[in-house]
Amino acid sequence: MGKPRMNRSFAILLTFTLLPIVALAAAPTDARAQGGTITGQVTDAGTGAPVELAQVTVEGTRISVTTTAQGRYLVTGVSAGVRTVTVQRLGYSDASQEVTVPEGGAVSLDFALATAPVNLSGIVVTTTGEQQKLSIANVIATIGADSIVTSAPITNVTDLLQGRVPGVMTFSNAGMTGSSARVRIRGFNSLSQDNTPLMIIDGVRVENTTGGGSQIGPGQFSSGWTAGAVTDLNPEEIESIDIVKGPSAATLYGTDGANGVILIRTKRGQPGEARWSVYTEGGLIQQAADVHEGWYAWGRNADGASIRCENRVRVVGGCTLDSLTTWSAFRDSPSAPLGLGHREQLGVQVSGGVERFRYFFATELENETGYLELSESEIQRKQEERGGVEIPAWQRRPNYLKRMTMRGNVTARLNETADINVSTGVTLQQSQIPSNGVFWRGSWGPGYNDDNEGWWLGDRPGDLFATRAGSNITRFTTGINGNWIPRPWLTFRGTVGLDHSAQFSDNLLRRGEDTSGALNTGFRNHIRSDIALYTVDLGSTAEFDINPTVKSRTSFGVQYNRRHQGVAQARGTDLPPGAQTVNGAANYTASESNVQSVVAGTYVEQNFDLDGRFFLTAALRADGASNFGKDFKTAWYPKGGFSWLISEEGFFPRGSFINSLRYRFAYGASGVQPQATDALADVRFASVFVNGQSRTGARLFALGNPDLGPERVTEYETGFDMDMLDGRIQWEATAYYRKSVDALVRRAMPRSIGITGTGQLDNVGSVRNMGVEADVQAEVFSLAGATFSVNVNGSVNSNELLELAEGLRPPEDRFIKFVEGWPLYGQWDRPVLGWNDDNGDGVLQADEVQVGDSIIFIGNTNPTRMLNFTPTISLLGGRLYLSSLFVYRGGWVQTNFSELNKCNFGSCRARNDPEAPLHLQAQYIAFTKPGLTYAGYQEDGTFTRWAEALVSYTFQPGALQPLGLGASSATVSLSARNLMLWTDYTGPDPEVTANPSLSGNFGTRWDLGYDNPTAPPARYVIVRVKLNF
């Protein structure tokens, strides 16, 4: 396969990234030669136990360290004089003390931290820098990735997000190895634009969009989806994830933040000797859901000829039933392509440094092979067809992923008041995701073992896997961040960075290798895509005390984000024997596109802290963007809110079972910008014939819109955080109301005006989105060395199309509609009102099934209710750890195209089995009546899944000495993912999404509830070992 090319900007950024690393490595690192030293221990005030990973900061400087496993810390290079030292740790109240530091000497300072509500303590990352969570008026969810990845069955960032934050849903696009997934925060917001949240890694914006499976050949689509950072980022490199859920919190992120923001912080080094971690894992992968069988009714007509004796023909005397067979090509056929997949992973991390220079380096190798596998009979058949030529490995195991990741993070403290951080990550990935045609043909077979072994339309796995559907991805993300505190009350910060992803898709079918005939002449398809995102973020914050009880914090900043995408494609069909290049094909085409967009904005934010109990926030952001129409001016986004710690007021009852109570309210606005060329008149060139001669002509593809602006989304959010029973129960509850005005809607244009594109985008709609969220963490009991706790979180969401311009009808699908007063992307159709077997023969006829005359709303296309339940047991002082995750999704419908098309092709139970339930017969008859309806196949998609289970054990240092490994600790875990599914949905699995070829009029949104079918989520069983040195 070809390799992605490094463009010039990529090489320049790489050079400017490596230069600071080299310079920092060469900088003086002996901090002990200057200033004084502060040392001490941080312990739990209640138990006296050491507190690990507490952050110790010298106020007014950039000096910060974390405590060791023994709670010890060492701060060097502190200027002599009176200094304030602050200690912070999630789950504990902040503590500060003053100390006099002698020049060239040392002083001891110990801290005993009191426990505090987990949902109020800690520091979160915001646009204006790090802030206390207590002072922020909106909800921000935090995931401690480092502690989860150690033992849970986590293979990508999507696994980290699943079931851990209310209002955040992940959607499995396909169960193939290497497939991407979608993340949605608080449901749908836009009619026409992507609902994917922003993702920012160490201050650098990264490409996170996921598109549909690529077309790998005429009539063939891959069952995987184009990858974003949510798929190819290594979870082992992540320290924590903060999730900003909507406009009330994301105002300062500007005209892209309305769908929420995922903020990822990767690991950093801490002063001290080198700390090494080595981990490895191995696992098995299998298909978790069964692909249902087909049915065939064997019978004879009046002349004795063998025919399919369907129920409706049989009951009127048209045939006589002899026997009934069922057959699943995936379960019964000798050519069934189901095997046992496997995954292996090996990683090494090292961190350490001195006070002035810290480092974290990591690398990982990952190999995963999916469960699809050519059977021995298929291998033999294909080798005989090819004259004994060996079947290559990529056809025998057509679904695989090979990935290498590298990360280097370095931090240098230039002096007491300034530091610089360089963060660099590289991903090299090779994958192959075959056509999901194998699931079509396995699902829609005839219902018996015919000459094609029960596969539909003549193609067997050996034919389908003959198409190479490979992809190479190179991702390079780098950022340089600097902080400077010229005065104790003034901070400057800046970040510049680049996220560059290059993807090369390579699809090849050699002539004669697909014996079905449809594609047997061969084809070759090349697609190169390069996406570069540039980030510049500069800001300053001034903090001062207005009086002893009122503190002010004022922030100002400017941001610049640029995105460039270039795509080049070459396709050739009708390959001569032995040829495998595009230019060797008899027919070939080529295309190229380059698109660039820029967003620049500025903001100001004002915060007031009133005696540590009441916090006020007000902010304003102004944006300009190249995607706006030329006559559209600046987009303005205001923000405001307050956080009130009620439990600190004098009227709050002391000694009650409620230990702390905070109320919060936030308002904010943000935007969703149109695509880069939506505002422009689009003229495209094409070959035309004039007077019999081939000429190049031009045609108007889109009108453009000079007044086009962003969708403007405003949100109100309110909620409370409560700590009860001395921290044993923590509540977090939130309600939100979101409304978009100037919603982007595409107007369908009449062909008579000569427009050949998809219409004109305009700001002519309004959408409402609202919901509630709750998160409860409870310690059920705690005995000597044993703890049982549970986490329950969930949400309910609804949206509604409030308004469309009069007479406007946006593009719609056969049964996906936009109707004022109803949810976006609702499923609509004529309902099946009922049925009655009047003559009692057990077979319904057309006149025995009643279908409504008008279409009605059937249901939402994605879940509106979610509930996640995580029980955890800790034994032996935390060394033995057991946990599970159960997820529930409800309030939606899934269109079961798997069953619908099986009936279409004659092999469903409803058409063949004399004892088929009447409701199955009714849904098929309703589909075949004049004015057909899909309603019978629009099923309730509600499900509950046992998503994760794990058990891990951490060995004490003494237990490892006989092994001679030299490790300070070791953790061994056994985990599994996707263990069990409970649902009334009759397809293989409701948690799959549209076949890419069914995207219809909806472009790249990919939020439709189709099961056409595709690969259901796979099951993983993983054993993992991690050693720390």
C-alpha cells in the first residue's frame, strides 16, 4: 500500500516542535543551586494515611509538583522569603500555609487534608486556564482516564466515554476492528450540520469528525467509518478528560462549541528518578450477536413441480407444503466466515526529571485481528479458481488493525514565573475493513443450502473478501504551551499547535478474482486525504482582591483556528489480466479538492469570588469566519452565570446529613458554522459535446448565500451538587434548555433554474433541545479492607423542530422527516393499525391487515433515555478490585432493514412458516400493500447491555521480590466487553447505525437509525499485566 505524504507545513511544524525539545533538554537542570527547598508530607486528616498525587504549588510562581505514593514532596529552587504553599487533590479540600524559605536552606511543611465532596473539589481546564470546579457556574464532567485504563477493557477513547458521563452517548457504527464511533453530547442540535463535539488535546484542536464507510468499489461500501481522534488516540497516554457539555459552558470556544467540547490532558512527568511502566495485554474477539437464519417452504404446485410454497399461496390451494428448512450462512454454512479474533498490545512509558525539567515519553504497539476469517473450504475453492495461487493473508483474515503510537511531553521551568510545555503525539496506523456485503448476503440467503451454500446473489465470503479495502493513517499532533507570571496577580499564557492527519485508502480487486461476475473485470481506487488544523490561543488573566471578601479575576484572549483539507482520488475500472494500477485500467477518472476555513475570535471574561461562597461570571466572545457569507458581519456570543455554595451560609443547618450543597446557574451562546463552501457560488467544470466535439464546459452547481451565518445556539443550565453522609453519597443534578435560531437548512432548488447541486443553505429554522441529567456516587458500605460502592448516572433528552421558513421543505428520506412541532430526524410512516385472522387459518391476507391512511410519527432515530450503572467492590485494602458496567438506552426506534429485506427476497419466517406469529405476517403484508409502509419494521430499539466486567489484583512490593523483576508494583486484570444484551429488538443488535450507502439526502450527519445490516458490536475478553518500576 502507499504511504501518506508529509506536506511542507507538516515538516515545518515538526522542525519547530523538535527544536524546543532539544533546547529544553540542553537547558540547565540543576535547580538546587539556586533558592531554597521546601519538603514535607501530605496526609489524610481523618486516617493519617499518605495522600498520593496531590498537587503542591507555590503561589505566584509556576512551581508545582505532585506527591509520591508515601505522600512526600520536594520543591526546589524557591526564592527566599515568605511563600504561600497550596495543596490540592480531588476528593479533598484545598489547604494553604505560609512558610519562610531561607536562601540556600531547607524548610519542612506538612499538610493534613480534610475530605471534601468529589464533585466540588479539584481543578478543571477552561479556555481561560485552570480554575477551581467550585467556582464554575456550569457542569463539567471529569473522567480519570489513568485509573480506568489500568484494568478496564479499554481499546480506544470511545470505550473511556461509554457509560461514564450522563448526557454523553457513544454509538457503535460497526463491530469491525478499526471502525470508528460517534460521540453525541445532549442529543441532536442541528438539522443539517455535524453534531460531533470539538476535541482539544493539550490545548490543540484536533480533527474529530467521522464519516461514513468509504466506497471501495462499484456497489461496495466498507462497513467501517473514517476515523477521528476519538478512535486513533491511545487511551494509555491520557491523564484525564473534561467534558464541556454545551453553549452555556462552551461560549468561549466560539463558533464551533455548540455541540460540546472534549478536553483531553495527556500525562506529564514529575520530578524524581525515572519511573518506568511496562504493560502488555492479550485478548480474544468474537461475534457476540447471531445473524438470523433464512426460511424456505418446500412444496409442489398443481403440476407437481417443486416451488417455494409461501403461506399466502398455500392457503388458497396454490401449492402443497412438503417441508420447512432454516439455514444461516453465518452459522450453518461450511463457508461461514466466523472465527476467533485476537488482540495484542505492548507499551512502555517513562517519566521523571528534576524541578526545572520534567519529561514523559511513551510508545505502544497494538495489533488486532477481527473475527472474520475465510473457512478452509473457501480457501480451497478460491485457490482452485485461481489455478492454485496461494490466497494472501489479508484475504484469509480481511479485518485487522496495526497501530504504533508515540508520545513525548516535556516541561521546562525557565524560572520561578515562567514555564514552557511541549506536547507531541504520533500515530501510525494500518487497517483493513472489508465490505459489509458479507452481512447482507449472509442475512438474505434463500433459507437452505443451495449451490451457493446459502449465500445471497451468488457471492460467498471468498468473493467478497477478494477486494482489498486498506487504509493507512498518519496522525501528528503537537503543541507548544507557555505560561508567564510577571506579577503575582498577572498571568500570560499561549498555545500554538498543529494536528495533521493523512489518510490513504487503497482498494483493489484484480480481474477474475470476484467470480460473481458483477465486478469480475476488476477495479482500483485510490483516495488521499490530508487534514491540517492549526491552533493559536493567546490569553491573559489578572487577579486581585477588591476587599478582604471580594476577589476579581479578569481574562482576555484571542484565538485563531485554521483547517485545511485536500482530497485527491483516482479510480480505474476494467483492469487487464495482471494489472493493478489505475492507469492500467481501461476506464479511469480522477478528482481533486482543496478546502480551507478560518475562524478568528476574541473574548473577555470577568469573575467575582464573594467570600468563597458566591461566584459570578460574565463573558463575551466575538467571532469572524471565512465560512460566513461576505455580507455577514461578526457573530457575538454572551455568557453569564453564578455558583452558590449554600452550605457555607450562616442559615444552613449544621450537623445535618447534608454536608455541602451548591446551586449553579449558567447561560451562554455558541454556534455551529456552515461548511467551507456553503456561502459561495459553486461553478464546476465538466466535459461536454459541442457540435460533436468534446469541450470543457461550466455549470452552476450551487447558488451560494452572501448573508449566510452560523447557527446561533443559546442554552440555560441549572442544577445542584450535594454531598451527604460525610461524603458517602454525592449527587449531581442538571437541567438544561437549548434553543437554536438561524438554524442552517438546505433549500431544495428547482432544476429549472439550472442548479445541479443539493440546494442553497440558509439560516431559516429554529430547534429546541432540552433535558435533565443526574449522577449519583454512593459508598454502600465500608468495612475493614472492604468497600462496596455504586455509580448511577443517566439522562433524558428531547428535541423539537420549532420553526421552518414558510413553504420550505428540507431534503427528506423515505421515512425520515422534518416536521414542525416534532423531533429532528423523526421516523414517520403509515401505522399498522391492527390485524385479524378472520377465517382462523393462521395466515393473514391483505384484507385482514389494517394500515392507516396518513403518516404519523413513529419514534426518534436515536435514544432519548440513558441510564448507566457501575457497581464496584474493593477488597484487601484495595488490592483486589471488581467492577461492572451496565448501560440502558431507550426512547427510540431502529429500522430493521435486515428483516425487511429478508422478506423482500422471500426468505423471512412470515412468508414461509405456517406457524409464523401474526404480527410478523402483518408487518410484511403492510409493507407490500399499495402505498407501502415501513412501520412494521420500525421497532423499539430499547436495550440493556452488560458492557464491561473486570477483576484486577495489585501485588504488594514484597510479593514481587521472589520473581526478581525489580518492579515496585504489578497489576494483573481480567476484563471483558459486551458480555450480554437484553432487548425486544428482533435484529441482531439495535446498537448499529446506517449502512453508508443509505445516507440519502443527509450528507455526512450519519445519525440515522438503520440496521441494513452491518457488523454488530464484538465481544472482547482481555488479560492485562502492568509493571511499575
